[in-house]
Amino acid sequence: MPAAARLFTEHHLMHSQPTASEPAIEVSELVKRYAPTAKPAVDGLSFHVGPGEIYALLGPNGSGKSPTIGVLATLLAPDAGRILVAGHDAVTEPDAVRRRIGVALQETGVDAAARGHDLIVRHARLLGMTRAAAATRASQLLEEFDLAEAGSRRLRTYSGGMRRRLDLALALTGHPRVVFLDEPTTGLDPISRQELWERVRRRRAEGVAVLLTTQYLEEADALADRIGIVAAGQLRIEGTADELKRTVGGDVLTIEVDEPDGARTAAVLAAVHEGGGRVRLEVRDGGAALPRVLARLAAAGLETRSVSLARPTLDDVFRHVVGGHLAHVQASMEPAA
């Protein structure tokens, strides 16, 4: 690595590493209105994200996710609240915040005639890198994101997956402490989505905090250390995926036995006989309950044909908290064509 690039990287990393004593993001009573007399788009929102943590914000369109990201990224001014990003106040120290964050928005407005390599170099120069360091950083990122051969091509020739990888590369140009990802995998095929997830996990392992908004519940389930669900500009619930799932009830065991034994099986387990040989039993912890259920049936001389365990999903949580499946709520709030 050229000396200029090495010095920039070492200096930036030295001043950008998170400390254990401070959150990477701390939001307290955030309020954001788009007009003085309008109902707040964000209404007293509070949450925090630790260093090396992926935090997902879920919510229907109009719930306040995008203005929250805008305020944290210093693109919008809040009407009230305290917002600290990477230890700096987003209102009074916006330049310090910008030097420590990376942002990948769903709509970037990048010129389709631009070339991938040139875009990263331009962004690196805006962050203060020398020309040589910027070129080196561009080559590093294009190689890491499997875009080395496409770096000299114009963006109009990129596939959707290539564009999203380039967006993430741009967000990571300055070795940020905090990265904001707004719907990062929209429109990607399952393989491309998994590959991008793995790149995000690498940054978490390096201590980078990630604030993610997504409409894909499986994405939040797979990636996020904690999840917050927002509606009408307020945080309704937060926790790990497992903690949230536990709020909507226990697991469901569905047991299949020979048809004549259905009613007797239901009686032995104090379960619901759904007809024929199908029995439904709600339990607090399916994994722990399953061996006991099977042992009880065996002791009663009942032979089990099959057992399935269904756990609550994030969609169940979303429906419980917001009042509808996420995909349906999103679609219902889209503007008419």
C-alpha cells in the first residue's frame, strides 16, 4: 500500500474506533416535522445502537424510518431531541458526524454515466484523502465487492446487484464507525442478498455499528442483533428477534397420530383435537417441551406419525404490534399510480 494511503488509513482508524463506554448511536426523544403545524413524522423516538451492533428499524411506509435516518445522517434538522452519532452531536457537530459515517440510501441519484472507480475516488477525495490514497481505496473496495472488472464501466451497464454492492462500497469508503443502510437489498435475488448480508456481517465483526431499515423480515431476522418496530413516528417495541417473537405467545406443536387415536391423544396432552388424527398443542418452549410430549404419548401407548414445531415469526410480531403483515401494510400505504 502506498505510504499516503497507509497513513490516511491508520490515522482515520485511530480516530474512528468505537469505545466500549459510548453507544455508536444514541437517540433521545427525537421529533421531526415537515411543517411547523404538521403532525410529527417522528414523535419522541428514543433508541441506541452499540459499537459492532446491527440494529434494524422496521415499520410501514410513513412510520418515521426515513426521516430518522435523515436526521442521524445530518441530512435533516430535528425539531427536538438529542442525537449523538459516533460520540458527536448531529446538530452542533455535523461535520464531525459526517466524517465518521457511511450512508447507502435506497435512491442515490447517482449519474448513470459515471464510472464505478471514479465515483469511489471522488467520494474519497471529498473525505480528505490524497489522490493516490483515493485511487488505492477505490481499487481495494472494487476488489472486495467483486467489481474490479466493472470499475471502468458506466453505471448504466451495472445490474441491480452490482449497483447495491457499489452503494455499500461507497458507504464504506472512509472506514466509517457507523453505517446507515436504507433498504439495502431491495430488488436483489436471494443469492445476491445473502452475499451482501455477509459483507455487512464482516463490518460488524470489525466493530462498525449498522443501522438498517428493511421491508424484508427475514433480513432483519438474519442480520440484526436487535430490532425496533416503529409506527406513527414512535418506537412500539424493541429487542432481539427471539425476544420479540416471545411477546406474541408460545410455540405450537402439531401432532399427527392414527385417526382413531386423535381424541385420546388430545385428552392425554390436554390439547386441541383439530379433527381426525391431528392435535394442536400450544407450549411456552417447543424445543424443551417436545421430548416430554413424546414421552407422555409413548407412556400412554400412543404412536406418533409426525410432529411439527412452529415458532412465532417476525411477521407475527409485526402484525401484533402494528396491526397487519408488513408487506400488506407497505402496499396499502403506497401512493396510487
